[in-house]
Amino acid sequence: MDFHSISVFRISLEELCHKPKDGYPSCCEDICTFFNSYTDAQIEALNINLYSDADFYIKKVRIKNSDLNLSARDGYRLIFLFDRNLKVCSLLEIYPKQGKYGKSNIDKGEHIKFLQKYIEEKKNNTLILHDINNGLNPI
């Protein structure tokens, strides 16, 4: 399966990983560990569906923060889109529940903005491909 990201995700990830002392340096590895721990079917059955239709779904999942030794409940929230036909996962947003950049939730309907950004960037061919087995490094 391929993993892409939109610019919103990359900006959030850069913010989290920019200053390791803030407690987020393992964010990329934590995301990779999450996706490598589950099958596609198991991921589809997880947590909160923000949107779903026959072709794709948008999901918000909990991911542990291994740097701060926080469980998934207190760690990160990852929002992603999975295209069922292409078997492609597009990372839309990441945010921690605690710490300097912590927030309790995304705004209602914000996933629609992420979807619009995904459609725009896919059309403009500006999605970035990532290596899920190598710390989310761009390919």
C-alpha cells in the first residue's frame, strides 16, 4: 500500500518534529508503527469514521506517543483518507492531545476541508509519497 500526504499534514508534522525537546520526535516512527501493526481490514474497523462512501473513507485514529510514554488515548490523533479502489492511504492531519501543540479535537466539518485539500493536491499532482517502513521519509 502507498502512503501519501497533503501539505496540511506535512506542516503539522514539521511543527511537531521541529523541536525534539517538546516531546514529539518519535511522531513519524509512531505513525509507521501504527500502520505496520494492522491489516487494512483492521484499520477500517478502528475508531471514528469521519466520512465513508463506496470509494473511500476518512478516519480519525489514536496513536501512542512513545517519547512521552503516552497511551493512544493521550497521544496523537491522525486523520487519514483511504482509497479503497487504489489501496492508497493519504495522511491529512496529525495533532497531539497533550503538550505544547495539544488540542482536544478538530473543528466540526474540518475533515471536509482536508478532503477538499486532498482533491486539489491530487489534481495538481502535489501529494508527497512516503516510505512507511522508513520513518515516513519522502520517496
